Amino acid sequence: MDAKNTKADAAKNSGTSGGSGGVSDVGKTMVAPGSGGDQPISRDAFESNPKKFFDDLHAKDKK
């Protein structure tokens, strides 16, 4: 690796997340905010449109 290639670049180019030991980011989940840890959701779906998640979460309260 040359001096211009950082650890983040290496991880991005190899399809892994930095420091994860080679685990792919595909299919990653996270605990849904406000769920108290009871609801796993797709990290990609949440990060692509967090506003939709919170709009849907609060729509239940408005009914």
C-alpha cells in the first residue's frame, strides 16, 4: 500500500467496513431509534431516508 492509500480507502476498495475483520456491509442491521432495542431495521434503508423512518414512527402517535 502506498502512502496515499489510507485504511478507509483500502476498506472501501475491498468491499469491507474499516476494522471489521473482512465482514461485508451488505445486510447490516441496526436497532431502530426509539424502539427500546426491540426492533432491528436495515441500516442501508435507514441511512438512505431517516426522515421517512421518523415520519412513520410518529404517524402512529398522530392517529
